[in-house]
Amino acid sequence: MNYHVSALIGVPWGDEGKGKIVDLLAKNFNGVVRFQGGANAGHTVVINEKKTILHLIPSGILHPHTYNVMGNGMVIDFLTLKEEMDTLSAAGINFANRFYMSDQAHVIFPWHRIIDTLKSKGSLGTTGRGIGQAYEEKMRRTGIRVGDFSERAYLQERFDAQYASAVAYLQSECNSVEVVLDLLQNKMRDEKTGAHLGRFFSEQCWLDKEKIFKEYVEIAEQLQQYICDTVALLHKALQRGEKILLEGAQGTFLDVDHGMYPFVTSSNTITGGASAGTGLPPQYLTEIWGVFKAYTTRVGHGPFPTEQDNLGGELLRKIGDEYGATTGRPRRCGWFDAVLAKRAVLINGITDVALTKLDVLSYVDRIPVCTAYEKEDGTLLESFPKPYQFQQIKPHYELLPGWKTDVSHCRNFADLPENAQKYVKRIEEITSVPIKIISVGPAREQTIFR
Ligand code: IMP
């Protein structure tokens, strides 16, 4: 039997507009599944001019005909999930019998977020969502999984151990609880977080163990109806002939193995991660969408060869509205990097591309596309650079003529100005994959299908 499983992967560093593309593709699928990461993602979907940012719940949730699954590879912050579900429920979204979470996914606790924020100051520039800390626990085998909440004694034992090690770490790193409280009040990246997590801290006990345990158990009870063996669920769905879309978060070069280590997230963001994070074997994946932005952005630290740390980059940021959906941080901006795109095609096995934000480039006279990297002696680099070599290379650009006209109203490829068509075709030619979707604005209808 042929199974229909597709994956959708960001290239290169996330924020390509995956939320919109999943939303567009969702009509062809029965199920949409997240397979890695957690609330570090921010998938934006705009419907009827209303913007919804999803951090944890798959972007298919806005399509009533789909079921949505949070797979075993995810790390789930119960507090954020509850908030996200409450917001969507208030907007009329129904969860019953169409939302599921894996009993094997790991749980993020308040201490993971605090320690992430403490550790990431000035170094990696993480989102502060506790992602790396929860995956650390998973790999150290001290993690707590969603399903553990139904085994109270087992849960209590693991919870006590995690709590003790977190408090010991906090006490060794911060001289007093004031330092933690200051961190919560002034340095957490999103405004709400301080208040959100602050209630678990006090002068008397640093971290209120009983309060956290009680609240998490209560949330787990409310979520009980959605928690299940999602591996069995997905396999049964495929046997019924249903179609499943695996929604990647972050991007190829934030992958913990294939990204620019150590400036990466803590999960496998590539197609390979989709299999491990869902329990669906690799050979079931027949269609792999790569989502490229027509230029490049990055949040957080790390190499970025085509970055325009100048007025040009500022203009891209302003016109492209490039501010993080999760943290609000201004994104670093630069030109399209075909070296990264080609590498991503190889690593992920990309079969189809969605090119987003083409409209943003409408103001540029001549558009640089990086086709190779140059060494310091001016010769071209033959192999893909090691992370530390990125400081020694510079991009080699091809200049493509701009189109200097608004394309946000175009709905067919033929409607695009000739130079915009040439830009799309050139990227196709360099990367050797067909660009099947072109997005020319945030709304669903601002899309060209080829
Ligand atoms: P973490 O995933 O919060 O640990 O952050 C690790 C790196 O990945 C940082 O540079 C973040 O800015 C980046 N990152 C994490 N999630 C996203 C995302 O969804 N979009 C873009 N960058 C991300």
C-alpha cells in the first residue's frame, strides 16, 4: 500500500512563512503533525486579516476538517499549551476528537525556562522557552514525559529529582533569589513570561515545588482526553488511506546535527527528524516541501554569510516586517543564499519548494543571490564550510535585475513581471527543485500556484 505522508521543512533558519504554507496545503490533508521543537516556534497564519500565531499547536488546527497531532519528538510547555488552547477555543476552534498529543513527548517545566534564560544571556541567543533544557533532560534520561502524569508515584519520583537538580543549579548560579526574580521581571524576552512564571518563586523556597506539581497535574488532567499513543493513531490513519502532513519548525541550519553548531536549536529540524519525531518510517515520506524565503533572515546568533548589517538590511527588515513571532526580536536580514538552499535540498530530499515573501523584494534595483562562497584569496570554496570557516568566507553574488513594481496582487505566474519570473526560475535552476508555490503577501489568497 502506498502511504501519503508529506513533510514541510524550513530553509535556512526558520521564519520562512511555514505557517501560511501549512495552512494552504492543509486542505489536501487529513492530519497535520508537529514532530520536534516546542514553543520556540511561532507559525503565523492570517485569515480574513486576522493574525494568529501558533507556538505549539499544528497550523492545521484552523481547518475544521483536519486532526492535529503534537508528536513524540516535541517538548511541550503545559502552561503555554493551555494558554494557546484557551485563546483558540475562545475564537471558536474545536479540539474534541481532532487534537492529540503524544504520551511520549517531553514536558517543559518553569525551571527549564529560567535556566535557559540564565544560560543563553549573550551566548546562543535562544528563545528562552526552555527548549534546550528539556531536550537535555531527555538525552540525560531524566526527562518527564506527558504519559508519566498517569503514573503518579513514578511522576513524583522523577519530578522530585528534576526539581532538586534545578534548584541546586539556580542556587549555585544566582547568589540569591532576587537575581532570579530580577531575571523574571526584567530579562525574560516576552513580557508575559515574568508574571507567568514569577508566581512559582518566592524568598522562602526559591521555587515552589508543591505549587508547580499541583498546577501541572491539574493541567495534565484537563489534557487527558487528548493524550494518547500517537504512533498507533497515525499508522491507523494511514491504513485507512488518510493523508498526513508533517509540519517542521525552525529550519534546516538550526538542526542540532546539520546546522551551524553550536548556534542551533536542540532538535533535528530536518526531514530525518520528522520520522523519529512521529514514528512514521522514512520510506513513507513521498513529498518533501522546502519553504524558502525570497531573501534570508535569522534570529539569534551564529554565522550568516549574506547578512546585510547595514542600511540595506534595515530596509529589508522594515519592508519585510522582520520581527520574531515568538520573541519580537528584530531579525537579521540578508540576500538569498543558494549555497545553503542547495545543501538543504540534499539533506532533506526536498521535492517541491514554496518561495515566500517575493513581494518584499519589489523595491530592489538589482537583487544579489549568493551562488558560492569565496575564500580570503578570492578563489571559490569547493566544499560546504565547517562552522568555524564561516568567518573566513564571503558570499559570491550573482546580480539579478529587479522588477520595481508591486506584485502583491498577482495570482498567476504569468501575472508576475518578467524579472520576477526570472528571479524565481533562476533559484529553481540553481537548486534543481521546482518552485510550486509563490507567496506574495501574508493573506491566504496572496498566493501563486504553479
Ligand atoms: P532555542 O530553540 O530557543 O534553543 O534557540 C536556539 C536558536 O534557534 C536561537 O538562535 C533561536 O533564535 C533559534 N530559533 C529557535 N526557534 C526558532 C524559530 O522558530 N524561528 C527562528 N529561529 C528560531
